[in-house]
Amino acid sequence: MSGSRDPDTVIGLGLIGHGKMGRAVAQLAPQRGFEVRRVFTSQSASRGEGITPENLRDVDVCIDFTTPGAVMDNIRRVAEAGCNLVVGTTGWTDRLEAVRDIVERTSIGMVYAPNFSIGVQLFYRLARAAAAIFRRFPLYEPAIIETHHRFKRDAPSGTALELRRHIAPELGGREVSIASVRAGYVPGTHELVFDSEADTVLLRHAARSRQGFAEGALYAARWVIGKRGLFTFAEVLESGPTPS
């Protein structure tokens, strides 16, 4: 299933989860050289159409956008079938070492990230630079505010936690609080705030739609074919060609 590919060859894609993100990936996939060959949902699994080597025989790579409660079993099943995958599900990284063991034992390649937006990855870099600047000015208090649609289950978001992880070393151990808002249909907004009595400095990333997340996931899916090991999306962007 996994192997090197001519860039013009159609890639067989397996989608795990067919919610808002799964549908966004499915819509964009044909434009990016992918063919969706399998869609796995909790309903299809109950009909015996689950994640098995037989059902993945014509799939080159899988993309998982499901739930924290389902993702570990999905990773294990895909890995044991020998198929590489991309995981965009959040809320599971406290079990990262268990996933690393699965990836190493099965010799597959996997890319994961709390957010597959390329813009968010650049936002992290800007945030680190800003934190380094504000480190010398303790009158500015750092905080993160994240807003998502009311259907999002985890809070704080994985992106907010990752943002805090990026800036914490630059702030010299200063506490960074996170405020989470769940309301309406917001795809995702993340703000890094430096607030003082006199003024506020704000860095913001606001997703307009889910297309950016789908673009990044498909970019990672093409990249991971033929690879072995566990990779972050940041590593993909640093090692691969510039996304167009």
C-alpha cells in the first residue's frame, strides 16, 4: 500500500470519519490528485466494513478526522494493515508514546498535528518571535483565546495547547492562560494576547473555512507515502517543497 509515487499518479485515499472535515477532504481530494476509495464511519464498521487489510488493499494512505475516543483504535488498525496515515483528530496526544510504539512496531509512516492549516504553522512561528520580544517586558501579560463552533468536543483546542507549547520556552516559564469559547459555527479562531494596563497587542489566526485544513492534510498525505516513522506537520513543511 505504501510506496514511492510518481507525482502525476492518482493516490488511493481512505477517509476515516465523514463529518465536516472528512467531507471537506473528500471534496478537495480529486483536485489534488487523490481518489477516495474507502470511507470508514462508525456506521460502516457496524456493517462489517471496518478498517481491515482487505478493505485497505487499494488504499495508499488514510486520513483520520474522527474523535478522541475512536482515534487510538483507528491508528492501530490502519497501522496493522500496513497503511500510512495522517491524523487530524485532536485530544489524544497524552497517549503519544503509545502511538509511537505502534508506528515503530508496524514500520508505517504517520503525520499528526492539532491543526493542518499551513497558515497556523506560520502563526506558530510568529507567536514564538513575539513571545521572545515580550519576555523582557513583564508588564504585558500573555494569554490565549480560542473560539470554535459549538460542536467541537475538546477544550482547550489542540491548536491552543500547541500554541502555548511553542511560546512557553520564549517566555521564561511565565504562565499562559487559555480561554475557550464554544458557540455558533466558527471554524476556528486563535488569538495570542499581550495585555497591559495601557494597551493590548494581539496576534490572530482566523480560519474562513475548513478548506485550509483539508489542503494541509492532503499535502501531508502525499508527503508521507513511502515514509516510515512518526512526524509532525511542522516537520513535513520544513522538509518538503513549498505548498502551492
